Amino acid sequence: MNNLPINNFEQVDVVNLLCILLSNNFCFDEQVGNVLKMCSQQVCLLKVLREQGLSHGQLHTVFLALILS
């Protein structure tokens, strides 16, 4: 977009409001990509912690803290 600024506010393509990414074309591509990235990182962390020897109960606690929060 190449619009003129309104009242000295910078125009952006994507804005993060309350942890939701809103784009100027109302697509949720950025939001979905961000959620998938976060989930992938958290699953990878759980895998690494399992490989480090955490018990099932400890992994469950980490799951509840990270993924369900």
C-alpha cells in the first residue's frame, strides 16, 4: 500500500493487537503462521525435554503451563 499518512500515523501492513495479528487486507495468513510457529516450537521443546529424561508427569506439567496457557 502506498497511501499518504493520516494525522502523522504510520501506516503498516500488519499490526499486533492483543496477540492477534491484523493485516490491512483482513487475511489471517500472518496470524495462522504465527500460531503454527509457536506450536511447533513448543512441541519441539517438549521433545527435547523428553529426551533429557523428564518423566511423563513433568512433561504433562510443562504441557499444561505452555500449551494450555
